Amino acid sequence: MRLEWRSIIVCAVLALAIACIAVLALMTGSYTLSPGQVVSALTGGETGLVHEIVVEWRLPRVAAALVFGAALGVSGAVFQSMLRNPLADPGLIGFTQGSYTGALIVILLVNGSYVQLAGGALLGGMATAVAVYAFAYRRGVQGFRLIIVGIGVSAMLESLNTWLILKADLEQAMAAVAWGVGSLNGVSWDQVVVGGTCVLVLLLLAGMLSRPMRQMELGDDAAAAQGVRVAAARLGLVVVGVALTAAVTAASGPIIFVSLVAPQIARRLARTAGITLVPAAFVGALLCLAADYIAQHVAPTPLPVGIITVILGGGYLGWLLFTEARRRL
Amino acid sequence: MTTLALRQDGPGTVTVPGPRRRLLGLVVALVVLVVLLVLSVMIGSTSIPPSAVWDALFHSSADIDQFAIRDYRLPRAIVGLVVGVALGLSGALIQALTRNPLADPGILGVHAGASFAVTVAVGLLGVRDVQGYMWFAFAGALVVTLMVLALGSTRQGSSPVVMVLAGVCVGAVLGGAREALQLTNPDAFDAMRSWNAGSIAGRPLEVVWPILPFVAVALVLAFVVAGPLNAMALGDELAVAQGVRLARTRVLAIVALSLLAGGATAIAGPIVFVGLMVPHVARWIVGPHQGWIFAYSILLAPSLVLVSDILGRVVIRPGEIPVGVVTAFVGAPVLIALVRRRKASGL
Amino acid sequence: MTPLRRRGAALAAVLSAALVITACGSDGDDTGDATVKARSVKADNGTIEVPAEPQRVATIGNTTLPFIDLGGKPIGLTAESDSNVKLLPEDQQATYAAATILAPSADEVDMEKLASLKPDLILAQIPDAEFELIEKRLEAIAPTVFFGLDTEWKALAGGLAEAGNLTDRFSQQKAEFEGKVTKIQETYREIIDETSFVDVIRWASSDPGTFAIADIGCSEIARDDVGMDFPKAPAGADPLAWTSLPFEQISSLSKYDAITYPVDAKGQPTEPFAPVVETNTWKALPAVNSGRALGVFCPGNNSYGSVVRYLDSLASVLATLPAKK
């Protein structure tokens, strides 16, 4: 894939912003540490609580925000490109609602452990995505039918989720809702290493699929004429897109809205004609990291990161649309 | 902007029934609706014999069963009717306006605005009953729709695609703010849980009367703009050539749909899916004729609401499931079956 | 007192040995750590070494209100809903207000804030899955005593008193509770034996137009401790209170002799319950017409102090109950 100069500059600026916020996130927290202590903890010079706070609490959280944010950005980009619809994300084929249903069942009915929660979310999401794909399959899967079936199944699951939350005990219901918007609270190295490895492999796969993806943006027939095996490529893209979101969801809950908004912001910043993967990844990472910093340090009480990604991402995209509409007069 | 354009209706390959068949269908839908209204009064969480139902309506006394009919079931049927009509018509309007067969009134931020306003009322102002929520929900829905309209407009007029994206953004931001308020205020969260599900139970008729004039005005507006919207379906330029005033039509349609969706949400909370599915199915039945789509939506949507509500009363007797939870379970399988049966490839 | 859960036989063996140690109080197996006197307490996360006289206690989840009720003064806590806090006696409200809020709810604890308070003891009752997630972090900050959600309130109070070194106050409260129960049983023997009661409730989260039969909460104490005849869900089934009943079903309450319903401290129906009292169906109930619908004040059912206040309210309304026809 050939990147244009503007894309490269945009990515570099995003990377710089990411680095600044990452340093800030490591240095600050409600437990006051001097920059010297933080550096010394990172280089292995501290023990006890200081080491624990910097290396075991703050560092994995920053890493998780970066990796998971990038994964969500790419996941959304894949779906929006494939379905040629700016509102597409894996939620469209029911993954988000399905994983939420799985998690709710584990949290509210089974009262299961954290590992079961991750498993429940994965299973619920995957089962739903497969069901939607299967319901939509009739001599091939066609975008429009996929969207309608996805909307129908999602609506049913959303109703079920509302019902489960309505019937639950208040405290458990709040915990479930906090999980449902996505939270990096308490993320540990275990989750980052497992989730991160999956994400990296999937990002490579996404990179390999990016050529057929761009060709398919011009239409299935045009792509087929250029030698793209459309059906196989589409299935591959669905699997990669869903799996990226799945990895994040299992580790931290569905951090909502990043996958929808990141590709749109990236496209407008880089001024590319279609959806591009790399800028989307950078925007996703920056959005998650910044949102998590705000969620932890700026909000009066700590909030799940998903709430801030929605407000930041939605607000920024809204502003972009506003200026874009003004410019095009 | 090409990749942003939502998929529009391709040329359908389905034969559209003629006017007489359409009228016949309309009569059938009307009969079904009336039957459902009657069933809605007959069937409930307790068994009350039909004779007692008759007595309750026409020879009232202080019998405890009669209270159940007059105080709970009858108001509930009326609430279901009004809410269903409003939801169905507002969905038909938004789909016509955005030329997007999958648009839902919620897409312009109606539900998000209403929910946010109700959360503020509950969390910060301590409002606790349906009559109190109502005006906040209504005002929230209207203000947000107008905001989205402003955001999605340029000096040349409004673009449906930008408006939809703007609606999603505004909706998301308000949704995030709402969740933040709720998660930091357990009392508000608790009180909001049932409102969020969407229900027509336990609403006194005093909640319906103030909304009714708005719904009536919106009904008239909807049929006024039906013709111009038909012309606009073929493209803005063609519509202008036919003498349609685009900006005026869009503003009237948005005023009507926000009154309808806002009113329904004020009464029942956010009931999703009805406004999306019913007009969509109506379009499959009658083809792209807005007036007919509106008429069918007005009859089919309350039927879906009432069927769902009746089912919600009987499936977990003696408990009940709120109608907002049931509608998707009744409607979605129908929608999926229909989309699988269709021969059309574009739409 | 804490019921053994989950950990199985191996843990049981360890614990039975630990019981002896715990009973003796401060003679823990502190090997070498001579500066602070330590004790061992047993909890659902094992046997925990805690300071003999903890000074800086943080409470997480359902431990907050029972700990304050025992006279404890937490320095940090996870927020309780305003409606719960308002029901506390004034001195307890002051204690609550003086503490640092660590999180709006128990699942989003700000660990760094907790660490910066430098607590010497952390008490937690939250879902198992949530504790599993934060256990290591809590223990890096201070000794943590954890109780699972199925720990009964009496056992929880006992465990908290032991960990927080508040056993004097605990014994006093327990004796007061048992005294009240006996007094009610003696005074109202006949009513208890011959009257079928039902407790009804509406919560802030209830759907409009619904109520529920409360078989959990305060009337559980009236049923299980006092021995009054309140309905109970069959063993293994969900509590009756989990099913919200539409107002139509109010008529089904006519099969009970007497009804109890929730009122606030002033004797008015609680705000969520008020719509039930206003229905025609409620007004037509025989129990309501004959003065046998009793408003009872329930300030909480998870600590001795609040349960004693409930029993006082119960005793005062039983005194007004007209004789059965």
C-alpha cells in the first residue's frame, strides 16, 4: 500500500501526541510520585508499592489503551470499507450486542469469574456474528441483507440485555453496565499480553487483506475483474474485523464507538478518498489513550473509558462534520 | 462524499399491488388492529371473565375486577394505540426524508435527547414519576432533533447523509454524558432502568391527553409532505423541477417526526425497532408511495405494539415483560424472514 | 461464623486450626514482625493477618454501612446511594460524610487514591468475580478481608467486628437484637401464630404499574427470626420479590389476613410505593378497609442497628393491629 505524504505526516503527528499522553499517564495519578521515582521504577530501581503502581498498574493500562485502541480503529475501518457505509462497525452484525449478552449472562446469572466473563463475551459475540452471517446467507452474502439481519438480531439481543439489567440487583447491574461501555480499570499484564498478541497477529492479517479491500471499495464486479476473489476476501475481512473487536472485548469490555468514529476521523485528517487502515489505527490508539487519561484523571470520579471515547469521538466527529459542511458551500 | 452515501433503493423487481389491493390490505390491517385492541382489554395478568369486562365498560360498579379493567387495561390499550401510531409514522417520515430504508427515528438523536433529559431530571432534579418525566423527555427529543437539523444543514439546505452522521454523533455524546451521570449516581441509575426498557404499562391517561394535540398536528403535517417526499425520492433536482420546495418540505417533515417520536418517547420511554421495521415492511407491501406507506404504518405499528404487549403479559405470568423488550422479539424474526424471501437484489 | 464457601476441604482443615487462634485474639503467628501487633482473622479469601487495632480502615462494597453501624470510622469507602445514606442515624451520616469516596460504585475503585490514603486494613464485600480482579492490588496496599456476597448479614457483622476490632459494640448490638426478637415473640404470640401476613414493596427501579411481594429484605427477619407467617419462595426457586407483578394482581392480596408495606421514618408510604396506595384496587382490599394494612419502616437489613430499628417499627404497628373477626 502506497501512503501519500499527508497520511505519513498525519500518522507522525498522531504518534507524537500518543507519546506525550503516554508519558503523562505514567507520570500522574492520584498516588503522587515524582518523575524521578517513575523513571527509576521503570528501569527496575524501585520495589514495593511504587514498583507495583508504576509497572503493574499504570504501564499495562497505557499499553492496553494503545493496542486495543488501534485494534478497534482497524476493525471499524475494515467494516466501513467492506460495507461501504460510514455507520458500519462490527456492532452491525451483532457482535457487540452478542458479547454483551454473553457477559451479562456470566455476570448476572452465573456470577462467574473474570476468565468466564471473557469467555462468555467471546462466545456470545462469535455465536451472534455467525448466526447473523448464516441468516443472511442465501447464495452468497450480500451487504444489504447482512445489515438488515444484523439490525434485527441486534435489536433482539439489545432487548434481552435491557431485560437482564432491569431484573438484576442494582450493584450487579451497575457493574454490568460499566463493563458494557468498556473499562480499562484493573487491566493487568496478563490481559495485555494475551489480548495484544492476538491483536498484533490480526493486524498483520488485516494489512495483507488491505489490497483486495481497497479494490472492493470500487464495487464487487470491478474487484473481480482485477482478479480479487470477492467472496473469500469478504469472509476474511469479516473474520478479521470481528476477531479484532473480540480480542478487545474479551480483555476490557466493548470500548464502544472507537471503531465507528476512528476511521471517519482518520479519513478526514488524512484527506484520503477511501478508508485507510494505518491512520485509523493511530486515531483509535490516540482516542483510547486520551479518553482513558481523561476518564482517570480529569473526571471528578473515575469513569469507564468507553464513556469518554463516546463523548470525545462523537464530539470531534460532529465538529469535523460541521466544519466540512461549512467548507463545502 | 461518495463512500458516505448510504445505499439507496435500487430498482425493485417486486410487483407492486394496484390501488384496490392496497385499499383491501388497509382494511384488513384496520380489522386486525381493532381485534387487538379488544384482546388487549380482555387478556391480562389475572383472568377476568368476558362478562365482567363487559360490565366494567358499560355497567360500572366498585368491584375489584372492574377496577383492573378500567384503571389498567383500558388506558394501556389506548396508550399502546397512540404510541404505536406515533412510532410508525415517525419511522416512515425519517425513512422517506433520509431516503434510507433503514433509518430509525432514533438516528436523529430523539431517544438520546429524551433519555438524557430524563436522566438530568431524575439524577439532578429528583423527578420520580411518569408525569414528571414526560415533559423532560418531550423537550429533550425536540431540542436534540433541532440541533441535529442545524448541524446537518448548510446554507444550501440540509443533506440527509450529513444529518444522519450528525445525529449519530450528537446521540453518542449525549449517551455518554447520560451514562456518566447514571454510573456516578446509583439512585438515578436505579430509577432509570425501567424507563429505559420502554413500557406502556402503568401510564395513566393523563399522560396521553397532553401529547395528543401534538400527534394530531404531526399527522396532518405528515400527509401534507407525503406528495413532495414522493417527488424527492427520485432526486432533489427532479423534485425541484416539479415545483417542490426542498427546504420547506424537510423542515416540516422533521418537525412532524420529532413531535411524533418525542411524544411516543415521552409516554412510553425509548421503544426501538417499531419505527424502523414497520415502515420498512410497509414499503415492501405497497411500494414507494409515501401516502400509502404512512397509512399502513399508522395501522401496522400499533398492532405490533399491542401484540407485543399482550404477549409480554402472558409469557411469564403473573409477572410481565415490558413492551419495549418484546417488540424486537416479535418483529425481528418477521423482518429476517421477509428479507430472506425477497428476490430483489438492490432492495 | 463466616460460612465456608468454595474453597473445599483443604481450606476447612486449615481453618479449623485457625479457629482456635482467632478465638484467642492477638496471639497471631507473627513471626518476627514485632513492631505492629497483629491478629489473624479468617475470611472468604483465607486467613488474613490484620493489625491488632486497625486505625485506618477502608471499606468497599457492602461492608461500608455495616462497618459504620458497628461504630467504625472508615477513612475511605465506595459510595452508597443517597437514599441509603439518608436512612442512617445522624452520627453515622456524619461518619460517612467524613470519609474519602473511592468510587461511585464498588466496581470502579480508584486504586491509587486508595493507596494514597495509606490504609492499614481493607474490608470488602463484592461479587467474587470483581474481587478476583482487584485482589492482588488490594493486597499490595494493605491486608484485605473479603466476604462473598452470600455471607449472611449476621455473619458479615461478626466478621467485620472481628477484623476491625469492634467486638464489644458487636456483642452489645447482638444482645439488643435478640432481646427485641424475644420481646416481640412474647408480646404478640397470638398474632404471630394466627395471622397470615404478606409484605409488599415497590422499588425506584420497578416498572410503572408494578409492585412485588417482598420475601427478601426486612420481612425476611420478621419471618425467619421472629417466626411470623410471611410467604416464602419454594427452596431453590428465585425469591418472589424478583417477579414484578402488575397492579391487576393487587387483588390477589385479599387472601392474606394482614399486609405490611414500606413507609418512611415519618410513617408515610415510601415514594416508590405511593402509587400502589393510590390505586382503587388497593383501596378495595379487605385488609386495607379493616385497618390491617400496616406501614413498617425498614432502614436497612444488613446490620444490627438498622434491623433493630425495623423491629421497633414492627412492634409498634403490631400493637395497633385490630383483632381478627
